[in-house]
Amino acid sequence: MTKRKQYSSECKSKVALAAIRGDGTMAELSRKYGIHANMIVKWKQEALEGMKETFARKNKSKDVGQEADIKTLQAKIGELIVERDFLVRAFDR
């Protein structure tokens, strides 16, 4: 019984990127890398789905992080306004 060939993530990403760029037809890429065209199509689809998820997660994490930063900065602004008002009144006396 033969064992299936395992491909590294670097190899998969290189082949998928070539397919996304359109460096050649599937048959040409298949011959060039020695990988079946169906596998290249599958890797290309996985890469595109992975990019969608990556960008979707970044936007959500940025929104959550920005909300926390905004609240922190607003609290600091409030403190500084109170200090300024106190000092203005203290120097007016």
C-alpha cells in the first residue's frame, strides 16, 4: 500500500499563490509543480477562504481594541479637564 504524499504549508502556499496570480493554466501549474490540478484548485480555494477569514478577524479585533482605547482616552480627557478647571480656579484666587 502506498502512502499519500504530504506537502508542506510553504509548498501549498506557493502553488496556491501561483494559481491565484494566474501564472499559468492549471495544467501548466500541475506539470511545473508535479501536483494534480484538482489539488491545486482545492488549495487555491482554501487560500482565498483563509484570506476572507483573516481580514474579517482583523476588522473585528481592531473594532474591539479601538473601542477600549477610545474609552480609556475619553476617561483621561475627563481627568485632564477636571485638573485644568481646578488649577484655573486655584490660580484665579
